Amino acid sequence: MSAGIGNWGGGYVTDIAYLPGYYRHQSPLHLNLACLLGGVAGIDIGPDTRLTCLELGCGQGFGALMLAACNPAWQVFGVDFNPAHIAAARDLAAEAGIANAQFLEADVAAVNDDPAWRDLPEADVVTLHGLWSWVGDGARAGIVRVLGEKLRPGGIAYVSYNALPAWQGALGMQRLLLEAGTRAGGSSDRQVAAGWELVRTLAAAKAAHLNDSSLVQALTQRGERTHLAYLAHEYMNAAWRPCFHADVVRALAPAKLDWVASAHLLENFTPLMLGEEARAALLQSDPMIRELVKDMFLIRSLRQDVFVRGARRLSNVERDAALAEVMLALQCEEAQFVWEFEVPAGQARFEREFFGPVVSALAAAPQRVDALLGLPGLPRRDNPGELVGMLVGSQQALPVLGPPTAPDPHVQRLNRAAAKRFLRPDNFDIGMALATSGTGSPLPCAMLDVYIADRLQTDGMTAAASWARDLGPGQPPEELARLREFIERVLAERAPVWRRLGVLPPAAAAAM
């Protein structure tokens, strides 16, 4: 079985490592914003706050290490039951010299019996990405116990899972992958490859349940360009099952968790998610009914739910005052800012009269929301939730703790180690991040960005043609030319952002 020799994984894929990656929704800064947009008090999170963060199912620990490197006053703990993952995370922490991150090999299904769990401190934030839908009942019960015992009162929990009813049409596809792959034998990546071949064959033959679901079509298209290791961990676990939101809320109730918001910030703005007729059905105030109605319309594979252990409701005045204190950083250049983008309800547009001065101010330096709302000439100044939700929700701005500082040695070493360890010719576009200094927030990016930023830091100059040859050995001249042009575009559009947000020294300092 794919779970490995002796089936110690209990049906969970263990013979190949989960891909490294960074998921912005697990950042405590981002989760705090989600709470505020949900009208609930977040956590005390400032430049001098000493947070304790716990990630369950941390994989190779890249995300946990990013948060630790950007926030040296925090204590970050990662837990995974796969010893290969924990060994890789510890090695990366040692190579980068990060002492405020610790990694524990432990199984949530054995939380009652393993004394290692008792030694973990109380956490301000607990996150689990890619775990709840992929483990069995014993592990889910262990997760609830950990959340009840280790998440402090008022603390935030992030739980992502494959959502019903959207996955309803894709249940057959996953079972086809699992059954065909398991019978094909071999390692998990070989199994999922065999399963995908059968899915492709049946889809081409117009199998009804592979062609009638838009989610299935989107998943199969994504599968064609996704790494086999990711697909194996996504689909080849024996306990895999998607969930209704209401069932997850009920399952976490024994840990005294209250659902407060979606970590996908735009989903908290119903007019962006549902059309006018659908919104008319949302006459009830029951939040579980509202979320179920949304889920009946939205074709999305993943829910990203935010819970608080003891939610404290805020008045509108209190919420707006808290949002006004948030500091934002623009994560693109002003010329690359996207003013229109697709949302489930249609087209979302940034009002240029309002957001134009805001974007220009952020392009110069990170700013607090109250300062942005105080800019001269704005047509209105009374809705910090719209400003924060749209900018951060569209993934064009980040919440930060303070202005950037000169790159810290630990930040530089982690970025360098990530480029050295994880870059391969077939993974230039996977979601990673660059550690920053001063802001408290990793900067989400593609794997290729990690390499280019490291080369700039190491070489002290741009050498796109040489870097293209290093990245594409043996490629024909026309392919190398295309790669060089792409690198040059990244340098033009992204390097100024890296210098503005504490990844690299400012241009003047770099030239000295």
C-alpha cells in the first residue's frame, strides 16, 4: 500500500514527501484580519508581541520556518507524524540558524498516549492545512483534543478541508484514482500517475461523471500540470473524505471553537460571492445557513475556515478602530496593480478615485490603514473593512507588523537554503515565499522568485543570461532566450518589491 512498509501510516501516504510550500492564509497576521472582518476580536499582535504558533501536519516545515525567521520573538512549533518530514524540517532550521522553531514527530491519532504532546506549550494560533479531510476518525478526534487543550482562550484556529457539496461531483474521480492506483502498485507517485491515465482515458470517452462536473474538469486540468507528489498526498489517502461546513463546526465544538470567518477574505463579502437573486435567499441570520447557501453556489474545492476559542464579538466601531491600526504593504509595483479581477458574482473593480491614492501611497512604503484613510482627496473615509478586504483579499497587499529593516542574516540564510534545497527544473511555479526582515510577514512568491532573489543577494548584480543557462542546462538557444526574458521581467517587476519589503537591501545600499 502507499502508506509504506508495515502500513505504519494507517492508509496515509508516507513513502514520498509532501511538497514544500507556503500558504499565506496560515499567517497569524492574515488570520487576525479574518477575525476582524468577521466582527470578532483577534489576538494581540504587534511588533513586540511574543506569539506561540503551532502547525499540525507541518510537512517539511517550510511555512513554519518562514514565520519563525520573519518573527524572531515568536515561538513556532511544527508537528508531523512522518519522521522524514521532521528530519528535513530540523535540517533546514539548522542550516538557516533559526532557533525559535521546533519540530516534533508525533501522531495526532495517539494524542492520548504520547507524552510528547503534554510538553507543547499553550498556543495563540493553531493551523492545519491539508489535514482534516485526509485523515481518519482517530486523527480527527486527536485534532479536536489538541485544539481544546493547547489553543489558549481567545486563540485562533485555521482549518482547511475539501468542501461539500462542491466535491460531490468529484467523489467518483477520487475513488477512481485511489482504486486504480492502488491496484497498479508501486510507489504512491507511480500509483497516482496510473490513476490519472485512467481518468484521462475515461474523460476522453465522455464518461458522464467526469464531464458533467465543472469542478472535475478544473481538477483534471490542474492535475495535468501538478506534481505527482502533490497529487499522491491529495488523492491517495485511504481515509480521504470531503466535508460540509456545518459538520466541521459541530466536530470542533467540543474544543469550544466558534467559527468566525473565512481565511479567503473575499468570501466574507457576500456581494462578491453571490448574485442578487442568491443574496435574496440569505434572509436568515443563522451563520451556518448562510455558509451552506454560499457553498451551494460556489464551485471551490477548499474551504479555509477560521475559528476562535471563545469569540468576543465587536461592535462596528470597535471593529473599525482595530482595522485602522493594521499596517499594509503592497506586494507588487504600482504599474502591475490589477484593477479588475474575476469573482464568483462577476467582475470586481477597484474604484480608482478611492484606491488610486491608496495604492500610490503603499507603493512608496507600508502604511497604517488610518493613515491611508487620511490621504487627501479620498471620496470616503468610513470603511476600513473594504480597504483591507479588497487589497489583501485580492492578494495584492499583505498585513505587516512594521516597516522593513535591513535583511537579517537568518532571513538571508533561509532564503538561500530554500533556493538550494527545493529548486528543480519542473517546479519553478510552485507556491513558496521569501522571508523578510522587519515586516513580520513572509512574501508569497513562486519558486523561481526564490532562486532569482538569492542570486541577486549572492552575485550582487543581475546576470539573467547566466542564470538562464544554470536553470536550463542542455536547453536549445530559443528556450534559453525565453527563460532569460522571463527572468528579466521578474527582475523588473519583483526586485523593487523585494528591496521595499526587507528581502534584499535597498538599491542604494546594494550598490555600495
